Amino acid sequence: MIFSGSAVAVITPFDCNLNVDYKAYDKILDFHLENKTDAIVVCGTTGEAATMTEEERYDLIKYTVDKIQGKIPVIAGTGSNNTKAAADFSKKVSGIGGLDGLLVVTPFYNKATKEGLYFHFKTIAASTNLPIILYTVPSRTNVSIDLDTLVKLSEIKNIVGIKDASGDLDYTASIVKALPEDFGIYSGNDNLTLPMLALGIDGSISVFANIMPRENHDIYINFKQGNIDLARKLHLKYIDLIHSLFTEVNPVPLKAAASLMGLCSNELRLPLTRANEKTMNILKEKLKEFNLC
């Protein structure tokens, strides 16, 4: 298992010319190091990796590893719907000393069969010695990893976990029951992290943690230490704020919230655009409740 607890699916800040803003990114990483984030996931969906060039993604991953210096695990998103491209990029970033693991999403658009999914992930796993966390998010990719295929994939030595963004607690329960105890299972839906913890998962790869990392960590740690009622109260305390981060497609509201907090500019790459006025008003109200802006 690469980590347990609260990992952040970290945003990628852009400047007014839509180049990666490393000055803002440096501040963001310091914010997470200071506020109990347990792992950094760079170049994921929330990081707008789909709009970045391979060179940009490689440079951002390397920068993250160099900045974090082993203080907490760094996991890089390397998935694609092109198996060879994903395997080649996974192999390339594996040469970055100090990188702790890879996050590999299900191939989108192609509508792979069960057999295709299996060999897709197996091929990528064979390209690297780094541990891999699978990522199932059917709302984005229109495909999920069925239980039989997942169990089969878990037998591959360096496939060590899954980010479950299925939004289906029955699915979560079935994989917790079927997979080995040392296979990491992480929530990919912030609104479901607490009930998923009750089913036995190992943490989250979180959008919410971008703006409240300490609080997301505290929900996890209190639950695991047996302070169930406190974990429940914290989850309910922040649930409306969590919902506000998904009033538009992620990371549109999150980037707006981060900009209101002074973490970065509210810049996104097309086809994503800035949050609308209604979303901005909701975010301002919710952030003020917690003195975040």
C-alpha cells in the first residue's frame, strides 16, 4: 500500500497566459505539507492533465517530487485510452527518482471489453516497477472495472490499489470483501468518504482536500482511531461545502474556490471555463462560513 489517509488530487495552477504557474504551485505544495495531507496525486483529473502536453506533465511530476523531497508520497497520473502511450509515459516517469507510485485511469471512449481492460492495465504494469493504483470513474470514462477483472488485476504484483469513484456503495462493499487486506482502496467521491470508511477503505484521493486538507485528514484519522461520532460530525459539518465544489464539473468550482482563498488564479484550459456567477456566489458563502475567504 502506497499510503493511507487523505491524499489530495492536486490542482494545476495556470497563469494569465495559461502556462503552469510554478510560483503558485510551490505555495500550494507548502500548504499541503503544513496541513497534514498524507499524499500528493499530481496530473489527475482535478489537475487538468488531459489538457497538458506530455512535456508539461513530466516537468510538473518531477517538480513535485523534487519539492516534496520524500516527506509524503507523490503519485503521478499516467493513464490514457491509448495503452502504448500510457505504458511509455509510465516508463518515462518511473525514471524520476523519489516518485512513489502511479495512478492509472480506466481507458475512456474506446469502451474496452473486460479482456481489453485486463490487458490494458497489465501492459502498463509491465512497463514500470512502481506500484500502481487503478482508477475507476465511470461518470468520466463510461467504463468501470468489474469485480472479476479487478480481482484478477490485484494478482499482478505492482497493482496495489484502486481509487473508487464509482459512487456505488454496493460496488465498494464488494471490492472490500473480495480484495486482499493489503490492497489499498480509496474514496474518489468526497461526499461518500465517511460511509466508505465504514466499509473498510484506506483513505481518499480528494478534491475537497485542496482547500481543507487538515480537515479531510482529521475525518479519516478520527474514524480510524475509533472516534466515529466525531468523524461523522466533521463529515456533516463540511458536506455542504463539499457539494458546492461539484455544482459544475470538477475542477471548475474548485479552481474558483482556490482563487478566492488566494492559492492561485482562476484560470482553466479550454474546454473548461470559469465558474458561473451562481457558482461563485455559492462558493463565497460557503467559504466565508469557515473563514476561508
